[in-house]
Amino acid sequence: LDAAGITQNAAETLESQAEFLQHAVEQWRPDVPSKQNIAKQIALDVVGKSPVVYAGPLLFPAAYKWKISFNENAKNIAWCNQLPEFNHNEFLGWSSHPVDKPYAVIDLRSSLDHPQVQKRFDITAKLLS
């Protein structure tokens, strides 16, 4: 890809990302205590609830994978949706009947999301809180 001019330093970039992921995965291992393990913290928050995973376009494939994993592995109903689509229709369902709902909302956010998507996450959180 570098030779074709499509990328610059692709091998170095992939290596650095692989190192980051290796470090992250080590923090999510079963033997890491919950206090230091974000994966366990999310799992504990979802117990007894139906997860709803939201993401922008960059992380939507991951949100969909999480939904499938909750369905298949936890044998639990789960949903996912993508911003900005969420703000057009689904938002109304959350805001029209403000009652306690047994859901665990998970926002998958990236610093690489478009600034408008980041703003939508922030505004949505304020409106639904």
C-alpha cells in the first residue's frame, strides 16, 4: 500500500496499533480484578438489564458485534443503533415515556468520530439524563 501511494508507513502504524491492542487485552483478562478491568465493569453493569449499544459510523461494526455477543453468549436480548440515525427516530422512544427502563445503554465512542457525531453523543446524553 505504501508503494502504491495509498498509505504512508502502514507497517509501522499497524505494529504500533498491535502493541496498543495487546496491552489493552491484557487489562481485560479474567484474572484482572474488576476495579482495573473495564470489560468486567461493563459486564457487571449489564447484569439483569437488556444492553443497548450506540456508536458512530466508525465503531458501529463493533456495536453490532457486541449486540450479537450479548444475544449469543449471554442469551440476552440486546439492541444497537448508529448515530446520527438514532437521533432521528429512536431518540423519541427514549424521551416520550420517561420511566425506569431495565436497559444498560453503552455508548461506544472514538476520538476519531466526526465532530458532529461527538456533539450528538454529548447532546443526547444531556437530553436523556
